[in-house]
Amino acid sequence: MKKENIAVLLTCHNRKNKTISCLDSLYSASIPDNYELDVFLTDDGSTDGTSNAVNTFFPDVKIINGDGTLYWAGGMRLAWETAMSKKTYDAYLLINDDIVLHSNFFLKLIETDSFVFTNTGKKGVYSGATIDENSGEVTYGGSRLINNLFIVKMSLLAPIGQPIKCDVTNANILWVSKEVVEEIGIFDKHFTHGIADYDYSLQAVRKKIPVFLAPEVCGVCENDHKKNWISSRYSLSERIAYLKSPKGLAIKEYLYYIRKHFPLFIPYSFVMLWLKTFFPIIWDRVKS
């Protein structure tokens, strides 16, 4: 049986316990004998001893050091580029370091790969859904687009026992086949922190590459996406800083994403971002 080489990609910054827990669940998972995993971890300037702990407990992990300015998308790109410089992999498995993976998660991704290739004749991009530990609700995975005349929304999907097609994926657990990388590359360098995974899956859909959600939940992960504005309790200068921040509204990167995939919604998006910044009291009242 042919040996399949998989590069596992992670990035981290100052959450040692979560990173170790994630890696522990990865190494405890069921991996078929014909699959070989190489794990690449970007430590983006952690000061809490993450690298030392990883070296102690998981010495096979290949650690790449960042300077603390890479953020999530930049850290994942660096891990991805490093893996590609080492050898050719059959697939790349992107994992967020705050996930506890289910023991069968890898088997479900393989099942998705087989299903997709059998039904489409192509290799693709496959997302594994995660749930909240307490509520059991789906937190990340794959979504369908709801596109009307005024706004684009995403509807998060729940696994249904067989792989299902989706339009947009989170990269909390994301399998990317080498054929996809050969066609569309890796994460777009325009993105510093978020949005890169949305953009990547939408690029794949545009190229008619299969994008699917795995048939079962693949892990546990809390939804740590906060509300996408900050309260009127903050000063205007602080709100404008949040508007421009990579971990805030990231206005330049977000408008680049909208222009790339939904150009008709540029005016709406531009106005809404600034309204949230100048008049957050409206969102404070409506959302509460």
C-alpha cells in the first residue's frame, strides 16, 4: 500500500497548555499505518515556554520561530512554506492549537477524501467541524453562502453522517490536498490574521475544486470569535485603532477580501465598518 505523507501545520503564541493539549490529542489519534505525519509548528514569539514544552513532550515536532508579528495567517503560511521546502507532501493538514481532536478525526478526513474522489474524480479541501464542549453546538467547520441583493451571510453547517459540500471553511481543522496547492498555492499574503481560510476555500470553489465538510464532528473548540465591534465605552481613537487592527476589523484586508469575492458589496461593507466604528451604540443596543 502506498505511503501517504501528510504535513500537519500549526501556529501558536503564548497559550502553552492549549498547544500541548492539542498536540497530545493529535498524537493520540488513530492514524493508519500507511500514513506518515510530519508536524510543523510556528511559535510566533511565545514567552511562556511553549517551545521548550513542545520539545520536551513532542520532540518530533519541527518548530519554526517567529518574531511575534506573524499572527495566525502569517504563522500558518510560514509553517506551510517550511513544510513545502522539505519535501513533497500528499496533503497538508491545518490545525488550530486550541482544539482537542477526536481520536477518529483523521479517519473521517480520509473518508471524506475517498468520498470526494470517488464522486468527483478530484482531490479537494475538507473541513472538520468542531463543537463547544459545554453546549455541544457546532463552533467551526464549513458554511454555505446566503447571497441576496443587499448582504452576503454564511450559514454554519452541522455534520450529517456523510460528507457534504460547502462554500466556505474555517481552517481550525482543514485538509488541503497537494493537487489544490499546485493549482491555487497557499494562503494569500494579503491576510495577516483572519479571513485567509475563508478566502482560500472561496478560491477553491471558484476553481471548481471540491470543498466538503467531514461526516462527523472532528474535535472540541470554543468559539473565541468575539463581537465584531467594540463598545461606545471606548474612545473614538481606540475604535479606529480596532478598525485597522489585524485582530480587529482589519478594514484594508477585509475590503480586499470583499473586492476579490463579492465586489458588489464593497460600498455596503465600507459603510458598515465605519458605522460600527463611529456609532457602536447602535450595535450595543440591537445586539443586547
